[in-house]
Amino acid sequence: MSQPYTFHAGEATVLAADGQFTDAMPEILIGRTDGPVGAAFANMMAQSKGHTAMFAIRACNQMVRPATITVPKVTLKDSANIDLFGGVVQAATADAVIDCVIEGVIPKAVANELCIISLVWIDPRCAKDPNLDKKDMYRTNYEATKLAIRRALHNEPSIDELIANRHAIKHDMDDWS
């Protein structure tokens, strides 16, 4: 194995179509099941109100490998948002993980030795939007999860890129500088 896969972190943002609240912003940890990510993964099995953790499954009895757990970043207060999380977002995450194995981003040889924690964003306005486009929600979560996994395993952005962009790039929500 070329990498120890002890602890890799990555994130990505994929924006929704105009008028949608389906932006995806997963934050990913990938590591060995017998390391710190594996310990955190096991600890995430305890539920906390509003932040229900779920395995990423493609369908019933089809949990993906590496084992992946998804946890919402915001409190899910109603069944409509919980259904989106346990449906569209869960499926998009699962498909992204297995496609990363198929494409070689995650080596098949270590798929059973790794686990992934994915913190996912669901805009609280999403489920109440009468024009909600679940296909767009799937697209943004799928694309962002694949990108976050790739970035995690390639240690992107590099420290050199971060240093070079320190004064050129500002936070998207920056209204204080």
C-alpha cells in the first residue's frame, strides 16, 4: 500500500441550479478502520437528536464499501428533511463512494480496510420549497462527494496552494473585510 490511509480530510462545494436550495458541501474524513477515523466512525453510531447518522446505502442490503456514515451538519427538525437526507442525499453519497472505487480514486484492494465519515449539508428551506428538484439535489451531493473524496486522498488543496492564495481568496460569506 502506497499510503497508510491514517487520516485524510477533504471538502467540496457544488452549487445548485438557480432557484434551488440544494447546494452540497460535504466534509469528508477517510481513514483505516483500525485508526483514528475508524474510532470516530464507531463513536458516530450513537445517535444525537437532530443529527441522525446513517450508513450510505445504494438500496436495502447494499451498504457501500468503504463503509460510509453520513451525518447532517444542521439539525433536521422535520420528517421531510429527514426523508431527503435518508433518500436523495444518502443515495448520492453511496453512489459517489462506489464510483470512486470503480474509478480507482479509492483502491479496491483497501476498500474493506477504510471507512468514511461524511458531514453533509441540507438547507432547512429545501424540503419546504415547492419547486424542489431532487435530481439537482442528487447531482450536487454526488459531484461534491466525489470531489471531496478525491481531494482528501490527494491532500488538496496543497499547503503551497493555500499559502499562494492566502491574500487572493476570501471566504464566500466574507462581508467583514
